[in-house]
Amino acid sequence: MLNMDTIVALATPAGNSGVAVIRISGDNSKSILQKIIHEKIDFEPRKMYLKKVYFAGLEDVCLVVFFPNPHSYTGEDVVEIQSHGGYFIAEKIIDEVLSLGATLADRGEFSKRAFINGKLSLDQAEGIMDLINAESEMQAKAGSSLMQGELKKIITNYQNQLTEILADIEAKLDYPEYEYTENESNDILKCLTNIDKNLSKLILESSTGILIKNGIKVAIVGSPNVGKSSLLNALTKTNKAIVTSVAGTTRDVIEAEYEYKGIIFRLFDTAGIHDSNDIVEKIGIERAKQTLNDADIVLKISDDKNDCNIKTNKPSINVINKSDIITNDLYKNNLNKDTIFVSAKTGENINNLKQLIFDKTINHKIDSNKLYLTNTRHIECVKHAKNYINNAISKFNSTSMDIISSEIKSAWLSLGEITGETNNETIIDMIFSKFCLGK
Ligand SMILES: Nc1nc2c(ncn2[C@@H]2O[C@H](COP(=O)(O)OP(=O)(O)OP(=O)(O)O)[C@@H](O)[C@H]2O)c(=O)[nH]1
Ligand SMILES: [Mg+2]
């Protein structure tokens, strides 16, 4: 059950900052605001007021604003107080608001109320969280289009088409002797097949969406001392990995990331793979092999002394490092489209390597104007809907219309789970519990 108390939370991160935003939502928001500013103002909607806020024997000059329902984020009466930043002041103001009858908001409770009050669909709320958590341009874009209801539009359109078919079938079910004409059957089948085709496309392209959301995993492997760690540092412009001239420096897997053309690339630097009797190094080598298996692309590193003979069925690039000391002959003998010469030391070709990784993983798959499913929950719902539609299509000529109708209804419900129209309370609670506090 949703608690319908007036709730309060800090909407900005805890800690020292220029300003802190405290958000209050619920029926008592306005009266609480009037009490803490010691003035019974009839606030103009959405207008900022500069007011003294009184709390715990202290006062702060704050900007306060009142959003009367339904024109607020949650759809309830909402107050926002911009106090001076700093954990102490914001905490004390929140304590004051609590003492005036509000309760502390749970994670995602503001968004959950927005959902319950019909201000947002579930996928839109998830889009907001994706936008907040975005680390790359494409992640932000995907979050923003979800938030703005792009997916909801598509899903509702398919649901509407299914509703029309259902209405037609249900009407005719009342007349068991009714015989479908060939044209009528063809029309229904055509519509189902078309939805099936579009859902298949969404599922197929979701692999790109998952790469956008999770980033592309790039494993850096090779013999000891070829410059794997140096390369991780050069690609990410950090000093995250320890570099020494001692072979066998890296033991554990080191992770670092960079953004290139709006996409996050997650690098995994590994222990040099070779025959070793050292117990710690052996574990490191095992981990290197595991990393190789989990990667989306593998950089096989070699240098002037060591080739890379590691076998993988993943997309890979042969990176010959230390171009600054490698002779021209070696360059010429190894030229092909999957090979690149770089120098982690001088930075030569490091950007071209980034482009090559981009080309081999996502460049051909990505269209920045397209909507990709990036959320595994949405992908699962689409897969379920597609299965039900497939059942309806395959049984269409061999079974009774009430069975077809029930498959179509199930497809409709699965699609409805994306927007939250047909979810049960437990699932909804689970989704919002992953949100941050104050959102
Ligand atoms: N000249 C030159 N030296 C490099 C380059 N990249 C790395 N080195 C040197 O090669 C040695 C090994 O570098 P690392 O980055 O530690 O090599 P690694 O492959 O991570 O080695 P392990 O962790 O031991 O497997 C260091 O002395 C680096 O300074 C390069 O581009 N040019
Ligand atoms: Mg290393």
C-alpha cells in the first residue's frame, strides 16, 4: 500500500554544496511551508519567493516555491526549498519539516507518486533514472527519449491495434455460428504479422541498446611486458594501471573507461598470458582468460619482441605497441585492416585505435535517431508479447477464436507491463526501490 502522507527528502546529493534542494510532496506541503517561514502567504503557483526559513533555533535565507496539484512532478501539492548547501542545514530543515507532520520519503517515492497519479508511465520514470545515471551522450539520449514517452508511444500504438482485433473477435464470439470470411482472417493475420515483425526488430536491435546502456567491454590481452597497462592508461588518459619494466606487473584485472563518440568503452587490462609457475600470476592469467570470454572485443597486444598468439572467436584487433621503437620493416610486413601500430608512450595512433574499436563494435549498428530498447525489463516484456503473438499466428487456422483471443490478450498485457499499465504492485515497488532518494 502506498503511504499517502506528506513526504520530504533532500533532492540534491548530501554534502557541502552551493545550494541544497529539499522537496516536500502531499496535502500538507503548503501549510508546512507557511509554518517554517512564519508567514501565511497564499503562494502564487510556481513562483519563487525569497524567504527566511526557521528551524532548530536557526534561520536561513532560502528560495521557496509552491507547485499546486496537479501541475507538479508528483501530481500532488509540492514545495521545493532551496537552502544554502551543506549537510547540516539541509538536515535540520528536513528535521523541522518532519516535526511538522511529514514523513521521510522512501527511495523513488516522488516518482512512484507521479506514476500513481498518472503523471508518468513506468518506462518514463525509468527513463528519468537512466538520464540521471547517464555517463555518456548516447545513454543520456536514450534516457531522455524514454522519459519523453517515445517508447510509450510505440507500445501504446501496438496495444491499440491489438485492442481493435480483440474487440472484433470478442464481438463475434457471441455468435458461435459466425464464419470468418477469408478477407477478415487475412486482415487480422496481416495486422498480427506486422506487429510481430516490428517487435522482432525491436528485440534484434536491443543488443545495440544494451551496448549503449552497459558500455562496450574491451579486453586487453597479450604476453607480459608488451605495454597492455600502458595502453589502458593512454586510452583513458589516466594512470590507473601500474606500469613497470618488470614482466608480470599486472596480476588482477584493472578496469577503466573512456567515452568515444557518445559511447562508453570499458577497458579491462589483464595479466600477461604465458606459462607461469607463480601461484599469484597463475590466478591472474585465469582471470585474464575469463575477461577475454566476457569481452565484446579483444585487443591482442604485441610489441617488437612478443607476438600475440591468443586465440579468440570474439571480434579482435591486433595492436602492435611501441611503434616509437619498432622498425619500418615490421610495419610493412604486418599491414592489414585488423592491425594497427600504436605507441602508448608517444600517443601515436591512439585516437585511430579508438576509431577502429568503435568501427568494429557499434558504428555500423547505431543510428542516433532510432529508439533502442536499453532496459532488460522492457526487452523481456517485448519478447513475451512477441511469443504470444507468434502463438496466435501459428494457431490461427487450426484453433478456436477464443484461444486466439486469449493469446492476443496476453500479448496486450505483456506490452502493458512496459508502461506499468498492467503490472502488479510488487513489481512496481521493486522498480521504484532502485531509484535514488529524493527522486
Ligand atoms: N618505447 C615504448 N615503451 C613502452 C610503450 N608502452 C609500454 N612501454 C614500456 O614497456 C614496459 C612494460 O609496460 P607495461 O604497460 O607495464 O606492460 P604490460 O603488458 O602491462 O606488462 P605486464 O603487466 O607485466 O604483463 C614498460 O617499461 C613501459 O614503459 C611504448 O609505446 N613505447
Ligand atoms: Mg600490465
